[in-house]
Amino acid sequence: MPEPQQAEVLPTPLERAHFSGTIHVVTSLEALDVAYETLVTFPVLGFDTETRPTFTKGHPDRFVSIVQFATADEAWIIRTKELKLPPKLREIFENPAIVKVGLAVHEDIHRLRRFHPLEPKNVVDLQRLAKAAGHKELSLKKLSECFLQLGVSKSARLSNWDAEELTPKQLLYAATDAWLCFQLYYRSGLVENPIGSSH
């Protein structure tokens, strides 16, 4: 009698990462002043940058198009294409009282320094911590799948971040990336003694 065949067990698809909080788009120095007053009250900020992609081999890096910060339920999309790296934004990066947590942060800082000299303080690189912990897959997508059980869409990554107006899809993508870094700070176990709570 033939042995009964085992039914193939398909992996359960992961819930898609989706930032559901408030997104603030900062396009002027006045709006940055307002955002700054709120941002400096948080002990931890998830952060990331987006740069318009270049598809020409050997083309130099472009300037950073946006810097995004996020907490558990708010995100700020700062249009550095227009604003460059003004003092209030530099102050956030150089403020030792605020943890800025990102992924492969040396690349972000390198690109931001094309605008203005910058000496960031209290920056946490999740990729470096994951590598030190023995992880081989170091992308935000893989780390989010591993630690948060969340799937990440990267479909907007290569879009035009220098566009005059960013689409809702771009804004959500940018906010979600920074928010995931914030969540990984608290929920991955990669950071020893994270500050406070994620809420």
C-alpha cells in the first residue's frame, strides 16, 4: 500500500510593514523650526535617508533628497533637496541626548556631509549590531522579517525622490523605513538596555 503523501506546508505570508501614524512633510525652514521643537523632546528617533537613484555607471553620488525621522506614531519627511542641511537639522544629528537609530548609517552620513560638515553623536547602526551578533542577512527587509515578523516592500526605493511633490506611496515608504528602525531598536534585542519604552 503506498504511503500517504505529506501535504506541503506553505509558509504563512508575513504581515506587511505599514506605518499608520501621522506623517509631517517639512519643506521650509519655518516648518523645520516647528518640527525641531518636537523632535528634540524624543530620546530615540528612527532615521533613514532617500536619494534619487542614478542608473549611470560611474555617476557620482547624488545629494540626499530627504531625511526621515520616526517614533512609534509620528514621522517627519524633511526635503533636504530644497533645505540642504540647515542648522536645526544638524543640531538633531549632533545632539548627544537623542539616539538616532538607522541601518548602514555611515552611508547616510557620508552623503549628508556633501551638504555641510557634520559630526553626528549617539548614532546606533543596526546593521553593525546585527553583523556583530552573527547575522548574515543585514538588510532592513531581512532584519524586519527576522525580528518583527513583518514583510517589507521596497518597490518605491528607486523612485524619483527629487520630484517636486512626493506621492503618498513615497511618503509611506519613507516613513515606514524610519519607523522600522525605531521598532528594531526596541524589539530586536540587538541593543543593550534600550532607552525607555517604544510607546
